[in-house]
Amino acid sequence: MKSTILFYLLFSTLLSSALFLNSCTEETHVNEDAPLYICPMDCEDGKKYQEDSGCPVCGMHLKIEEKSSKIKEENLGIPSASIFNLSSKWKTQNDETIELKELKGDVLVVVMIYTSCKAACPRLVADMRNIQRKVDNKEVKYVLVSIDPTVDTPKRLKEFAIENEMDNDQWVFLQGKIDDVREFSNVLAVKYKQISPLDFSHSNIISVFDKSGVLQYQQEGLGVSNEITVSKIIELTE
């Protein structure tokens, strides 16, 4: 009788151990097919992450690592620090959907504004027009990104471009999704905050990117001397 009881106790112990080991194996199994994530700006030199919890350095949303050879071919020649690595899609003043990499090949002068602004933005726009006149080069695009995409629809951006005599191929106005606008502002180190239904406080920064989308220079302030900015733009077009 005792030997029978001991046999059952031993059998139960072995069975429990087997079930426990099997459970642990299942819980710790790593799915090799699961996607890996990377920072669009490659802040940690190629480091890959198991989930999109945000880049610990710049705070941007991570993107799925691109394994397709076709995608790699399309991105060939784009530096890791280029804004052309961002996958966000934008609407232009002509209601066309584009990605930033479609601007590759031109020097970019970028500013973030909103069209209903009555204080800083008109001066930023005037600064951009002043820079454009001094540079006078068709290989430069002047990009104005709205921080108020709800109000600044493509139609409104088109009206603003016409009102300010900025309605030609050199001027690109962009409306994006709120998260994409925030992500882009982080790249430019532009801070903005909505302080009322129609007003924002924001940084006054004009950024210059080379033809491969890498940030080269920033001008901060309103109505400041733009001689260095103009010189840098001309240098990048040569």
C-alpha cells in the first residue's frame, strides 16, 4: 500500500515538473519573425528595439526595420540623419500627397508656422521671402509646415500662398497629421504649444537642409541678420 502511494506521489511530481518546464518554454519563446524597430534618425547608431516604445534619445516614434531589398534600393544614398527617412505623408497646398523624400535633390529652407498667426509668423514669412530674394536660385525649395493642421487645410494653405505671392514651384506648404507634425518639430527642435483655440506659442527657427535632407544650419529669431543663412544656402547649391 505504501509503495503504491509513493509511486503516485512520484508520478505526480514528475508530471508537474514536466508541465512547468513546458510552460516556461512557451513563455520565453522568442518569435524570430516579429518585426524589429529602429529610430528614424538613428540616434543610437543602428540599435534595434523589440517594440515601438519611442526612441530613448529623441523621443520620436520608432519605425519597423525595412528588410525589403526594394525599399533599401529606394533609400540608397540617403544618410541616416536625413529627414527623408521619415515615413510620414503630407498634403501640399495643391492637395497633393507627398513624402519628404520627394523633395530630395533640392536645398530646403524650412520653417514651421500657422496661417492665422498675427504676430511672429508674418515676420517669419517675411524673413523667408527676404532669404529667397537674396539667394535667387531655382535649386532651393522653401517649405512652410503648419503647426495647426486642423485649420490649415490644403485649401487654406493655397489661399495663404496666393495672398503672400508665394504661389510657385519654389514654395511648398505642408499639412500633416498632428503626430507627424509633432515628430517633425522634434527633428527641428521647434517647440510649440496651443495657448487658445486660435493661438500657439512657438519657436522662431528657420532650418537649412542640404540636398540629401541633412540639417546644416539654423537661424533663430525674428528679423535677424540672414547673411550667414544666405551664404550657407548658396554654398549648398554649388
